[in-house]
Amino acid sequence: MFCFVFENCATSKWKKELVSEGNTVNAINNAITDFLNTSKLSKKDTVFSLKVTDAGNGILVIGIIGAVNKIYPTDKNKVGAFDEFFPTRYIIRDEKLFYWNDTTQVITQEMISTLERFDQIDFNWSKEYILPPLIIDDGKEGMVYYFCENDLRNYKKNGSGTIRQHYDPPKLNCKKKSKKKN
């Protein structure tokens, strides 16, 4: 009985950290909080790559997967430049790095330094290879979160699709919040 009560208390504690309103970063924070507290995958890696997508119909999709490759910068990946693939934002939680590309943000020295700190960037790859030495891991598992943009506490999740597995997105009812009358 005590374990049941204790487990429910621990669960409700992290759920209180979730926010209902905000922007994409708030949704990402909610996804990371849920991921760290509920997914066994969070224990397998220390660096995670996020993919953020607007699915339309008021739904924001956030995929979290353990980073397989380092970042291999090219000549165009310099501080102050925009790039659609190079990570531009990050969050560190529980000594784990979560990074993603925000196309509205430029590459910063802080981002590069953080990737260096976690040994996730290789500036010297072009001295050894013509193309970056990328690894394709078809079986790498991750989590995909589906958030209602108008209520970030309203979300569903499932395992990420890989070549071995394919998941259909869950049905999510994103009702519009009614405006309060004064």
C-alpha cells in the first residue's frame, strides 16, 4: 500500500512541472520532463536529438531519440549562420543534453561549446573523410510526443517509427479553449 501511495506521489510531482500554455520550447520542456520520468530510453543515452514538427490542426510533434552520430560541421556552419540541419537550441536536464534545430535561430558559440562539452561535434572529419562518417541505425528507438498547441498538458506519446516499426499518430482531441467572459 505504501509503495502505491509513494509511486503516485512521485508521479504527481513531475506532472506538476508541466505547463499548459506557452511556445514550442515549453512543449519541448514538457516532452523532456515526461521522457525523463517515464521512458526507459532516457537511461540508454546521455545525448538526445529532437525533431520538432508542426503537424497542422493545432498539433505540435516532438520526437526524441538518442544521438547516433556526432555533428559534422561544414564550411557554412559558422557562428551567426542559419542552417536547417545544424542544432541551434539545447536543454540540459539531469546531466543529459537534448538538442534540436530551430530555423529561426542562428548557430551560436554557446551551442558549439555545449556540443564540444558533450563530445558531440567533430571539426576534423573532413581531414579523414570525403563525406561525414554517418552511422544509420535503423533499429534505434525513441519517443514521439503529440501536443495540442492550445493546451500543452494535453498530449499523447508513442514509440518512434523505425524501419522495423511504424506507428500511426495517436488521435488527439485539441478543443479550442473557450474565452472567459467578463
